Amino acid sequence: MDEREKRIVATAVALAEEGGFEAVKLRDVAAHAGVALGTLYRHFRGKDDLLVAALASEAEGLAARMARTPAAGDTALERVVDYFAAATKTLCRKPKLARAVLRAASSDDPELAGKIANFHGVAGNMLIAALRGDPAATLNDANEMEARVCTVLQLVWFAAMIGWMSGLHKQGEVVEQVRNAASLIDFARL
């Protein structure tokens, strides 16, 4: 993102954290970011697009932290759970923002699919690094089974986060749901 896009996303993040999804009004985002509304629309198609960009920004921040401090644990299961605990904590530390970006990521707008896929790619890279215990590992290094495991665990996590968003699960239960799913995997056979 260029500096203007970063400023727009940071403004949307601040508004979402203050008042949730409904508080992210594009006219307000433009005004607070010091850009014309037309400029905002040149960079982002709408509110969901802007909030998915905020989700990507959060993921990039987590990726930088995970590069400095890789997932901990002696086994693949421990490292995978540690990664998901970090991802959950990162998103839930700003609960109104988290609910807003999850709502946006659940959008039925097919034009957001590529941006959501990019988020899953960043998350998948961190997950493969945790799975292998190799901070430099990425999805490009994954064999077919590892890639499938990453996809399944990300889907479980996303579903659990939607449950958290709706009040069905507490933050710790999100991680426990992923732990339950991951414990069914024979990591030694990957």
C-alpha cells in the first residue's frame, strides 16, 4: 500500500475500533484521513474492501511479529496451536475492529475473493512455518497434504472466529476449537 492507502486504512481501523462496522462510513473515513471521497473510491471499492484491507494489514503485522518470534513448541501440534493463539489474540485485542473485519471478510462480494485469498496466503505462510518449525517455510514449500491441512485449519479457525463474533465462543474457546481439530491430524505423516 502507498502512504495514502495506509492512512485511509488506519483511519478505518480507528473508526471501526471506536464504533464497529457501522462506524466505518466512507465519507467519515475520507474526511478523517484528509482525502477526497473520490480518492478513497479510487483505492477501495467500498466499506468491505476497506475493512478487508485492514484485515490484511493486521495479518502483515502478525507476520512481522511471527518472523521475529516464531511459534513456540516442541511438536507441530504445539506450534500450530501457538500460531492460532497468536492470530486470535492479534485480532481479538481490538474486538470492535475484529468484528468489523470478520463481517467484511464474510461478504458475498465476489470481487473481494482475491483480497481474502491473499489474507489466507499470508496466514498460510505463517501456519506452514509453524507446522514445520521453520520460520522461513512458506506455502510454496508445502506438499499437497500440508497445504490441505493449512486450508482445513484456517477454515476451522475462521468458523470459530465467526462464533466468537456472534458471542458463541470466548477467545480461548476459538483456540481450543482449532486445537481439537488439529489434534485429529497425524502430523508425523505429513
